[in-house]
Amino acid sequence: MEIDQLGAMAVKGELSACDLDKLKEMEDNFTELLLSTDPKDNFTLTEITDFKWNPVLKNDYIKTDILNKNKTKCQ
């Protein structure tokens, strides 16, 4: 939940350089947790019969590292 909250603030440009570093570290730690645990511990699968894949791709995902690229370094 904290990653989502800080991410929303990063999109708005409301995080300091140090807070951006904290967010990046939290995201990296969460990624490592997901990669190092058994998927059965993290996800529940339910079979959906007669499912039709109909993706709507917009490629409009906001990259906070790009939005905040001109921030100074954390001191």
C-alpha cells in the first residue's frame, strides 16, 4: 500500500529526491520478495471457462523515473 501511495505522489512530482530513492528501494525489495517466494504463496489461481482475451492496450503507463528525471540527488 505504501508503494502505491508514494507512487501516486511521485507521478504528481511531490516526492523529494530522498523519497524517490526510498520508493525505488521499496519497489526493488518487493520485486525480490516476489521472485524469491513460491508463486503459490503469493497468488491464487481460479480457472475461468470460456474466457476470451480482448486486450485494450494504450501504452500510457506513467514512468515515475522519467517524470522525476530532473530531481537533484538525495543528499
